[in-house]
Amino acid sequence: MPEPANAVARMAPPPNTTPAGGKEFVDGLVIAAAFLTSVPLGVATAFVVIAHEVPQEIGDFAILLESADGGADAAVGAEGCRQSMP
């Protein structure tokens, strides 16, 4: 039985799920600068950055679910993307 035409596309996650190391680095610099300014500002900035990242990570996980064969593959894929950062 021939494989579906999109079988190759389902083997690897799309490029937008790869880690954006530069963005996380800048987020860290912003949080550090906010904490150096004042602790309440640092806490607020950290909360805002986390609130921004959570929906993005959920979206990346949904993309991995669609491209992987199952939830376990997606979880490993999401963790593998994070661990591949230098």
C-alpha cells in the first residue's frame, strides 16, 4: 500500500518549532534589567514574559502533535528542541 503524499512532511516538525535562542536570551536580559531596576518591576516583567511564552509553547506543542505519530513523540520532540540549544 503506498504511503500518503504528506508522509514525508509528517516525519519532521515544521521549522517554526525550533528554539529561538536569541529571543529567549533577550527575554532573560529584559528580566534581569527589570530586576536591577526594582524587584516589583522584575517580578511583573517575569510574569509578563511567562504569560507570553505559555500560549506560544502550547501552539508549538499542537504543531508537534500534528506532525508526530502520537503524543509521546510530540513530547519528546518538544523537549528535544529545547535541549538542542547551545
